[in-house]
Amino acid sequence: MIQSPELRRLILQHPLIHHLEPAAQERLLASTLEHSHDSSTLLIRQGQEADRFFLVLKGRVKLFRISADGQEKVVEIIHPGQTFAEAVMFTQRSVYPVCAETLEPVHLISFSNRLMLQLLEENPKSCLHLLGHMSVRLHQRLGELETLTLQNATQRFALFLIQNLENRSAETADIDLQLPKRLVAARLSMQPETLSRIMARLRTAGLIEINGRSIHIPSIGRLLAEFNEAGQHTSHDNVIARSTGTEAPARKGGIPVFTIGEN
């Protein structure tokens, strides 16, 4: 049972829980488990029976799949305020489709799939809100699939930088990518050596400047031109919208930013 008023407030604000009736919220809170883990802790395994889903409160979690030949494919990086493994509760074969591993010390909450399903059956309106949330995630994955299949490696990295702009209307930008280079490469379906060559080429071309753990973009317009080299959309907002599967967003900052390392 969650006792901290601040923690209760954070949990109840999440879209998956916010639209439940107050009585249902209390029942769900009573069944929650609170977890703290060190870095590099495996939280769930691909193929493991799925009985709970998770809300990250602090730290980051890597979701990945292991291929038949033992290769690791990074599916998503989960940040504070995001959930993972919630869609599994609706599948007939209730097993986790991915592994989840902590990238740093994390604090998270887990919820019972069985209880959540019961609460959704009793609250059809809440079920519709959950389906809307999952639909957004699906469109994001479809956008990522299009990016991986229709764009070359340089375009994928350029788009990755564009997606992490704090101020999308600015002429220049400084980006801190909080992921090690090997994870950035894995997320973009390329080898770390390929990413290093792309970064070196963009730096030589004057499109980016690398200073320790940060990347400076002298001209966002020139970077967009690099992305559009193969005839992609020229609109900045449409580039973002295409990758996320959403409407073209309002020009504002506040999207997640990361820091790149050398590992």
C-alpha cells in the first residue's frame, strides 16, 4: 500500500490510472508494489509469465529483445513517468515480449494485471482511455518502423537529433544525449562503429559540433536539409510528426533530452 501523499499524487496523475473511479484507484493503490533496483538489474525476461505492469518513477529502463542468434535489439528506453508491459494484460498468451533492464538506479511501482483488468471491466470509460493511450504508443512504433525501413543510417541519426530538440523553432541547438553511444546505435539499428563514422562525417561537414558529452547543432535548417537529402518532408514539424505517428506538434520545448557517452 502506497502511503506517501506525494507518491500517491504522482501515480494517480498517470493517464492509465487518472480516469479510474476513486474507489477503483484506491483498490489499485492497495495492490501496488514498490521497487528499487541498482543499475544493470534485469527486471523481466522475454517469455516470462506476465502478471504485472510497471510505472517508472526515477531512473531509466531499457526494453530489448534477444534474437534467435543471441543479438540484442533495443526496443525502447523508458523514462520517469512512463509505463511498460501494460499491453500484455490484453493478450491471450500472457508472457512478456521483451526483457527490461535498468540503465541506472531506478525506483518504480508495479501493478497487478488481473486487478487492472477487473477494474477496467467495471469502468468501461476508463477502458476507452487506456485503449487511446495504447493507440498512441502503437502509432509511435509504426512511425519508428517506417524510420528504420525507409531511411538510411545518416537520416536516422539526424532525425534522432531533431526529435530531441528542446526548442524546435530555434536556429541552433545544444543536445545532451543521456544514453551511451552503443545504446543510441542499437536504438537506431546500426553498429556503434557506423554511428561513430556518421558523427565524424556530420562534424566534418559542419552540421554538428561534439564537445564532451554534448552535441551542438549550428544550424537546424542545415541538419534538416541533410535529413531531407533523399526527398523526405521539408517541414520541421512534419518530420517530427512522421516519426511519432501524431499530428504535427505545436512548436514548444520540454521534450525528453539525453546525454551521449562513450561506452
